[in-house]
Amino acid sequence: MESSKKKRLAIFGILFFAACTFTFVFYDDVLNRMAYMLVREDVIEPSDVIVVLAGDNRGERMMTGIDLYKNGYGGKIVFWGGPIYWKITYAEFLLRQLKESGVPLEAAIYSDEKLTEESTRGEALVNIRLMKENGVRSFILVTSPFHTQRAGSVYEPLAEENGMVFYVRPSMDSRVKLTEWWKDRHSAKMVYYEWSKRFFYWLT
């Protein structure tokens, strides 16, 4: 009995040492892989609309959506842009960006309502409803690279339920570095938050 216990402890010690050695030797590769596991990038096809997710204060998600629109990948741009401050909505900024980028405002399908569920899923429910109301059958989903995998997981069942096909396209992102993210405070925070949210989404 004692020898069996010692044997198990010895095996555990060897495995623990091997894991520590692996992590030490491949430290950079393991951490980089953690960040890139958050990314989903599909081969896109021209679709009915382009859906741009909120949550970017630099306009880079919308700029990616605008580029796709101008290159013929979608006939409309769909987005939610609810209240962000006293009598000010996120939609106001996005509409201004569209106008100044040469996109006619008639190409925008949006809502500035307050979400009943403040989450990616809450936003998805609004965007899916807007698309259903406009007879959309296919769309390209645009969001920040670190958010693409989880966003795709949220939209997957909703799109299937409504007979829609969709593709995920990461936007440009000048703030969050996925390579060596742990060396940059903002990047580390966003990668950590995204993994936390992904874990919570998996649990629920």
C-alpha cells in the first residue's frame, strides 16, 4: 500500500516537473496561443448585410465594416447603438462616421434602444431582430479579433434558428496586441477579460 502511494507521488512529481519544464521552454508560444485561440476568421462571401458590433471607441470595427461595404460584401450595415451618456447614443457617433466616410445613411439599419440584457447576446438579439425585419438571409459579423470566437458562438444558434448564414471577420485593432499580449497592460487586460467572459458563457 505504501509503495503504491509512493509510486503515485513519483508519477505526479514527474508529470508536474514535465509540465513546468514545458511551460518554461515554450512560455511565449503557450501564451501567444492563448490569445489566438480567441480569434475566428472565416472565408467570407458577399452577403445581404454587414453587422458591426458595438464596444469600440476608436471606430475601427465600423471602419472595417465600411471597407467591406465599399468592396461589395454587403448592401447594408447593421448595428446597435444604444445610450452611452445623458441623451447621447452610440448610434450618433456611428452615423457620423458613416456619413464622413461617404456611406449613405440609407445604408444603415440600426437601433438606439436600451438593451434588456447588457451583453453580446443582448446586442445579438437586437441585431437578429433588425435583420429579420428586413428579410436578411446572410450577414458578415465584424468585431475586434479577440472577441470574434465568442461573438461567433453567440450568433451561431441565433442565426441557425432564423435560417441565416453568417461569416465572421475580425476588424482592425490598433490597441490590443495578440502577440506578446502579456507585455502590454491594455492587451493583457482585454485578453484576460475575454477569457473570463468566455468561461462564464461556457458555464451558463
